[in-house]
Amino acid sequence: MLLHDVDVLLAYIDESGNTGAVAKGGTVTYTLGCVLLNSQDWAASFDEAVAFRRRIRDRFGILMRSELKANFLLRNSGSIRDLGLAPSARYVIYRAHMRVLSEMRAKAFAIVIDKRENDLRDSNCFELAWITLLQRLERASSATGEPVMIFHDEGENDHVRRLVRRARRYMTAGSFYGTGSLKVPARMLVDDPVPRRSDHSYLIQFADLVAYAGFRSFIPPSAGVARVCPKEMWLELGDAMRRETNGVAGGPAPGVVVRKR
């Protein structure tokens, strides 16, 4: 079998919020956003992402090399601070990122950890989010028979690597058709996860925007934030929403999984 004959699911992952205790000033949720691409589509998808950023540059003056994250759009900060973009313009930019994912033949989902009822410690919150995400990737892999390769924003590199290695050997998931849990090791995870600098990866930046939109589908924003990212922003993904991710368990929106413990 030739390498180019093998389909691989490429998972690009970034976070929104933090894992700190709510009682000590941490965010009320911690969210992981995931953008999935088939390796056979990667070149065309990347070309579409580049063409999209070129259109954003031409319309709004945002440089191709500038990093675009949810926080920058919400606060008019970071790489776009000096452009003086109105909230209405930043809304259009955010919405355009959501809409173009379907043109890129991508699928997106989000894992939201609600920390309010069970004020999880940092490591517990982080692991719950990643294990839940890895369970969903395992199901996606099993459904298609395609192995998965993970790319994530730099940060907790060692912790993510340990969790992925453990998931490859042993992982459980709740049974939807009875009590208890099922042993479902994620044997289709390819090698160790690859950390990427978000300012070097358009796809990691997309995952950041997906994560925040997923969070806001669960916890509605204030009026000011809603001018840029309203609760309904997630639905702008359209066909890019990976509905199978929460098709049985449900959630605030298609493709958004909420965990409390």
C-alpha cells in the first residue's frame, strides 16, 4: 500500500478558557475546539484557507501572517489592534471563518467542560476535556477505519502526549445502551501529537475560533460580546458541524459536547 492511498484524519485542536478553579477566578468553562480534515483533502483545504485569508486581507487589511484568534476579535487586540475595526466588522470576520470551513471540507466539534457544579482542579479539568475529545476521535476513527493524527496548540505538550499515549493503550467510554462503561482503546492514533505554534498555523487558529463559538453556544455572551460572537455563531458552521459527535447524548448545539464531571 502506498502512503498516498491511506486516508488519515487530521485533527487540529485549540482551547478557550482556562482550567483554573472558578472559586479562584478561573473561567466557568474550559473548551477544546477541533477541526477535522481528511489527509486526501489537505492540500485543497489549505489552499482554500490561504485564499480565504487573502480575501480577509483585501477587505479588512489584516495581514496574511497575522494571527487571528477569538480573543483578538472580541477585544480588538493583538494583531488587529491598530486597524480600528468596528464590532460589526469583527463579527463579519468571525462569521466568515465559521462559514468557510464547509468549503474547506472540514468538520468541527467542541468539548465544553462546565466547572461550576464540580469545581475541578486544573489537571482534572484538563484531562476530562482531552479524554472526552479523544473518545470522540476514537469513534470518528472507528466509523471510517481511518487513523488519526493530532496537532494541537503549544502549551501542555507533555501532558497531552501522556494522555494520548494512555488512550492508545486504554480508554473507556460510557455505554449509550446500558450501564457501566466500554473499553475502547484508541489504537488508531498515529504517533505522538504534534504541538504547533498557533501563529504559524491557520488551522490551529480556526480551532481557536471553533472552541470559543462552541463555548458561547452553551453560555450566551453579554450584549457587548454578542456584537462579535453571538450565541448563534456556532450555527454558522453549517455543514461543517460534526453532528455525529453528540448525536446520541445531545448538547446545546450539533457537535457541541458538554461535560460536568
